[in-house]
Amino acid sequence: MQQTRRELHREATVQEIKDTALAQMRELGTTEVRIADIAREMRMSAAGLYRYFDGRDGLLTALIADSFTSLAEAVEQARDAVPADDVGGRLLAVASAFRAWGVAEPQRFALILGPPVPGYVAAEAGPAAEAAHRAMIALKSIAYEAQAAGVLAEPRVAELAVPDLAVEEATADEPPLPPATAHALMHTWSALHGFVSLEVYGQLQFCTGPYRDALFASLVRLAADWVGLPAPRAGWPPSIVSGTSSGAASAAGTARTGSSPAPGR
């Protein structure tokens, strides 16, 4: 059905509000949004913005949904560019896309994967929650693919003795993963999130770019080993080997905390 002029105008205004909010976040290095500031830049009244969003929290929810959707599209596109039977290659693609998205979108990364925005409570259901699930399932899908192909080995990380800590629910299309595999995936997610957070927040600036790349390659290779996934068909990218730490600062103690601007609150 063709949209009416009013519907098109409303859609364009909603997008302009979101674009303005995101631009202000990037300019100020924060994840906070202020309705009054957005209205002033758009030459609208603050009350006028409430016709499009349910206040600050409604706008934040929309921005969070958009950010998770953007992340999901990035990791899905990277994953699907690798043949389905190259499980290790797809893991590397997903991890690399996640890292690249975070570095390119520091404010959006902070908004969805950083400290909570003060006073904001995320809804348990709705567009934002659905977009978050879509973005996060990309990593788990690799384990499902390996399980279906019969190439999912026993995870290296299997010390968890309390299955309740790694509850894995079956989906409509896939059987549940073994608890130990689900636990190893949590290790993988924690490691990837931690590395990218350090990079996004400027805490790895004491390392050269090539050194960070090699460090990340090592991390993904270890993650595949934790979960029990095979190596990429083309092999792992160059990683860190003994005696090649010259890309880092001369000593770990030279790290400059807060050495570059990072997304704040």
C-alpha cells in the first residue's frame, strides 16, 4: 500500500530525530540524549518531539533497536559471505565484523554494549529486544552449524559443573547445544566483548595496529579451540608468536589510561 503524504512526512521526521540524536551523541562523546537539545537543533518545540517518541526513553529504545539491527546486519553479511561448510571461517568472519562495527561505531557500541544509560530501563520485549537477539544469535549459529555438520568437537573449556549456569533453550529449528558448549560460547562472547571494549574505549592505544590485529587473531583462534570448532579452511591469519611483541609498547606499564577519547555517559 502506498504511503500517504502525512505518513511519509512522519517517517522522515522520525528518522531526522534519530539522526540528530546520534549526531549529538557522537559530537559530545556520550550516550545520553536530551530532548531539548534535539528540538533546538531541529527548530522544533520539545513538546513537538513527544508526538514522535515517548520521551527520552522512547527515543533511546529506538536508537538501541537501530544499533542492534545495524550490528546484526554487519555480522550476518560477513558470516554469509563465507561458505556454510567453513565453520571456522564463519566464526572468524563474525568476530572480525563485530570488532570492525564496534570500532567504527563507538557511540552505538557504548549505547548497546557499554554501561547502562542512567535512568533507562530496557524493555524485556519489543523491537529493541528482538534486534538484540538477532545480533547475538550470529555467534551461537556457528555452533549450531558445526553441530549439524558433525564437526563440533568437545569444548576445551568444560570445567563447569553446574548446568543451570549455562541453560540452553531449544529453538524451533535447532536442538539444544550441550551445556559445556554453551558455557564455552559464553567464554567466547566475554572475551570478544572485552577485547572490543578495550579497543573502542581507547585502552589498547599503547599497542600498534598490527599488534592489535595479531592479538585479536590469537583470541579468535583460542575461542574456536574453547568451543570445539575447526580452523578456517584458509587457515588462521597471522598471529602473535614468541619474540614478536615489539608492536606493543616497551612495557605493559606504559599503557596510557584514557589515552584517547572514548564514548562516555
